[in-house]
Amino acid sequence: MKYLFFDIECCDGVHMCSFGYVIINNNFEILDKKDLVMNPEAKFNLGGYRKNPRIDLAYNEDTFIKQKSFKNFYDKIKELLTAKDTILLGHSIKSDLQYLKIACERYDLPILDLKVYDTQNFYYQLNNKYSSRSLDNIIKDLEIDISDLFEHKSDDDAYMSMLVTEDICKRLNCSIDELLELCDKSLIETNKKIEKSEEAKKRQFSKKLKAIAEKYPKRDNCKSICLSDTIKENDINERLKLIKIIFDSGYNYTCKASICDYFVTGQSYGERDLSCDHNIEDCNKEITKITLKDLSKMLGVEINEFGEIIEKKIEENNQPTAFQIAYEKALEKKNN
């Protein structure tokens, strides 16, 4: 059995500009590692307001533009992701699968039906604390040395996901197959039925948001907050909890960056960011840019990088799982 970790970078939070992967065996020995760099055939929007970038890709813009487009890499990517006896893994993989889907639709290519383990969820099942945690923060938590790697270089990011998985296996003294069995809830499946349900989820979110907003009839008189579309929630109900707190705190919530008073930036640059910047530069609206940390202070709650409230878990009456017990024992051995 082989294990393929992959990661995708985009030029604007939507269009792919690189597909990186690492293939290992069950002993975590590297069999292949490569970064497929491509021309996104779309404008690069990686920075924040004016020339203050928030993301630095591994290559300059000219390097990407000189490459071939996604359609020329499709067969290779398909071959990699559908190879026999190969298990797929990646960090916060839902976003990458969405980028892949967008690229396939854009070039009128068949959408791939895949099963992928989300390594981010491995970490959550270990400590039951962070349902959403960025790769760089997990790397810091586990004290993994990545001094020779580059963030936002797809094959290096894939390699970092592999290092996290390897570290977890070492701490639990288990094989990668045993880890996958323990973390069976980490498996993400994509198929046509699931892809079609995305629109249904959007409609459901809009319906629930409207129901919450109607309970605050004076909301239009309040300063409004808009979150960047790159701050992608994992659970719409968790995002709705945040929105309710926004209303309870005397603010309004809007999905339109052009009319907001406070715009919350994410870790990348999306369509709402572009709309916000256009309105600032054209002096159409006075908009204050803030971070999620700033928003946390404004609302008096702790918010994770996915725009969800971090709630302290009640430990009473909660029995630790076998997985947690194993992790605690592994930590004890390390510290002794």
C-alpha cells in the first residue's frame, strides 16, 4: 500500500496554480515528491489592501504564467489520485477538493470521485480540543522542525501533513494503517451526490441566517461586520453561533463586503476581499479592516481561524476515549 499526501495552492483563493504531492510507504519512506506548477489563467490576488501581501507563494508570478494550464496536468493528477492501492491524505482537505472540482468544471473535465483522509481531523481526535487548526499551528504544537521547507509550496505543505501524521504515529506507537482505523471519521468522500448538496447547504444557511436576523429588527442601525469568503467554516451551525453573538453584541452581520463597516480578513485573498478593497480605493465606503483576533476582542469570545467559536468543553461526565488514553500514555513516556 502507498500513501499520497497532497496540497493545492491558488492564485486568488479559487483558481489552482499548483498541485503538490508526497508518496510514502507504510514506513514513511519517501517514494516520490513533486510540485506540479501551472498557469492559473486568472489574475493573482494574494495580497491584502494595496501592496500589503498576506501570502507569499513559493514562486514568482512570472514562473506560474510560463507554465501550462490545469487541463494539461489533469491526466497526471487523475493518475496519481486514482492509482490502485493508494490511500489519499491531506490537511483541511475539503478546500483542496473544492479547488479541484472548480478546475475540472472550468475546463469541462470529469470531476474525480475520491476518498481522502483529513489529517487535520487526526489532531482533533488526539486531543479533542481543536476541531479546526491550521497546519502551521499543529506543526508548532507538535514542535516539528520544518526549517528546510517552504510554506505555500504545495509539495512542501503536503510533506508537512505527512510529518504531522508520522509524528502522531510515533506518539501513539502505531502504524499508519492503525491510525487510519482509529480515525475513521476523518475520511472525506466526494461524489456527485455530495457535490450537488453544496447548493442545498448554501440555501439552508441563508434560511437559518434570515431566521436569526429577523429576531434583531434594529440591526440595520448597527455597524455591520463581514467575514472574508476565505474564512471557510467547517460547520454552518458553528458559524451561525458566531453570527448570533455578533447580533447580541450590538452589531449587524452582512455577506456583502461593499456595505460593511468592519471587514474581517482571512489567511488568503478572496472575492469579498477584492470587493472591499475596490470600495476603499474608490472612496465609496469607509471600511475598517480587522483580523479574527480583533473580532474576538470586540465580541469577547475566542474565535478560531475558521470563523467558529471555540467553546471550552465540559469535562464532567465525559469519559476519555481509548485514543485519548493512548495519547496521554505516549506523552507520559516521552516526558519521563
